[in-house]
Amino acid sequence: MTADKIGHNRYVNYTPESYEKQGIMTWLCRMPADRKLVPAVSQIKGKHILDVGLGTGDYTRLLLDNNTVVGVDQNPHLCKLAVKVHKGDATELSKLVGGEKFDIVLSTWMTDYFNGEKLQQFFNEAKKVLKDGGTLMTTTIRPNGWGLIYLFLARYWRRVDKHGCAKSKVVAKLRQAGFTEIELINLNSWLGIPWACLVIAK
């Protein structure tokens, strides 16, 4: 099976336990990135949040005591938290949630499954389901430096179709979706090399 055949569908037969097994790329990249990402998520209080691609809910757990959370995932069976999870794709958020509006759309380590066209669709849909002045908080992979290594290993070692997006293109896509206040924060590996970005847009 080629890389472009494997995406979220690879998790269909996973259990929450098998999904949470940590690989070397998690240790090298995601764990150090959490030094910025976890505090950013943990400080959210009193908001109605749509968590897109929540998986088993690692970041969702940080929100449940002080917020209301609704999820969207292609594989809702992975989440055992007391959260309503819509089964579906992040490019169809407005259809999945009906007329419900949110203060924050949160999505961690999900956009790397999207090519440029689908990333634009996700940004468009996030804007549609946000309240006026609402915030999109997501992550993107940088297609250079260590991010390029991450993408190469994902595609040719693990055979998973993943994508990065340059900062300038991320900003352009967000503006096209209607976001005007945009902040991109570098997320580093243990080596101190940026490989991803935390995106905060209003």
C-alpha cells in the first residue's frame, strides 16, 4: 500500500490503548512541543470548545474541568471521555455540528493529514462554526528542517500520507478563510529546532 492510501483510516482497528503507544517521533517531536502546547491549552477557561481530531483525548482532558467540549473525529471509538464526539471529517464541521457555535476550535496534530486544498477547507469550516471573535487553535508541520524529516519518515517509513505547510501559506489560507488576527508560535524538538507551529487565529 502506498503512502497516499493511508491516513486517518489506519486507526479504524485501533483500540485506545494501541493508539496511545508512544513511538520515537512522539518522543523526539511531540513531547518537547508540549512544553508550549500544554500550557496554551491548559489556560483556557469558561469556553465552549470544538475539539477536532481529538483521538483518545490527551489534550481534551486538560479542558474538561473548566469548559464544555464537543468532539469531532473520524474514529470516535478511540475517545472514552465523557464528551459527545461527532463521527466525520474536519472539512465538514458546519454540517456535523448543525448550527452550534463555539468560542474555540481546537485541533492538535491533525492538519498534517491534509493537503493544501483540504487545509483551506478546514480553516473555512472552523471559521463557520466559531462565534464572532472566536479563536482557532491548531498545529501545523513546517515543511523544512526537522519538520521535513518528520514528514519524510511518516511517508516513507511508516507509509502514512502527511503534509506540511509553510508559515506564509498558513497565514494566506487563514486570511482567505476570514481570520484577521494570526499568531504562529514555533514548536521545537528536543534539539531546539522548530519543526511545527502552534497557530492561534481570530
